Amino acid sequence: MKNILLLFAFICFLPSTMVGQRLKGIDEIAPFSEGLAGVRQGNQWGFINAKGALVIDYRDDVYWNENADTSRSDISGVRYPVFQEGRCLITKNVEDGVPLYGFMDTKGNTVIEPQFLNVYPFKNGYTTGVLFDKTLKGQNEFKLNIYEFKFFDVLLDTSGEIDEFLERRQNIQMTKKRYQVPSIGAKYLAEGLVGVHIKDQGWEIRKTALKN
């Protein structure tokens, strides 16, 4: 009899622990995309699945912009964090306060480290962005570090591999007071085809040999 009562109590307890879990204190809920929806608490976002379970815990590096211009498709148009082709934008600031962007996967793993000043969402496995590279060259007579900055429009795949360096970029100011998000000078058009903007010459169409 005692064992029956214990079993009955265990069965009654299951719904409250396994089914009745609720997420509370949510400030904002993003639309579902690829089976996941972002949920915000303060400045942190997590992701729930279609059953309402929190499958990616709250974190503060998920990118969003409450003042986004949703008519644009680059960084400036990202109102909510969403997954596209299994990738969602994350961000971090470099030491002078300039934001860089990368991507995480649907498990919450960082698959592309933040290294882009601007980037489009993925389309058919590829996207384009403005790659940022900073290399320490040495020190001056005052023992201050000297850096070399390089910027490129690049074509990359969902693993983060750079498939093409499309165009060298110049005149990007990397100090917080003077920094402006650079426009992306390359567009993925279709398999093996990109558009590249050449300064003072407009856009040109290029064929590219994508890796299988």
C-alpha cells in the first residue's frame, strides 16, 4: 500500500516539474524563425523552442537594435535577433568601443567570431561583409603600441570560411567618436555570382568559384 501511495504521489508531481515550467519576467518576445524565438530580459536574450522551453540561455552578446531601420538588410536593420540558415548575429566591442559582429548556431555555440564591421544575413549558404583586421606592428619611441588596420569586403560561408576577398576598403575611422558603420560594398547575388562596388565606378558583376 505504501508503495502505491508513493507511486501516485510521484505521478502527480510530474506535471509540475516536467510540463508546467513557465518562463516569467520576459520584456520582449521576437517572432519565431527556424523553430526558435528570442526572449529578452533586460539587455539579455535567450531562445525558446516551439514547446516554450528555453533552449539557449540568456546572454548579453546577442545583437539587436530597438531603433533599427527595418527597410535595410544589413546590421542597421536588425530589430530582433533571429536565425537565418542556422545562424544568429552576436556582437562584441573592440577596445576603443567599435562593435564587431559574428554568428552563433542554434545550439548557442559561437561559429563565427565577431570580426565584421557590417554583414548581411546568410542566403543559400553565403553572405558578404566588411572584415576587420588589426595587427600589432610594434611600439614607438613612447612605448605605445602601433597597429595596422585592414578592411576588406569579403564573401564567406556559414562555417565562417572566407571564400573571396573582393575589395580592399579604405578610410574607415576606428575611433569611437569618428566611427560610422561602413556600408557593405559587395552583395551575394546567386551561386557563383557577386556584385562588387568599385569607388567612383559603380557596381560590377563578378563570377566566383565557390567551394563545394
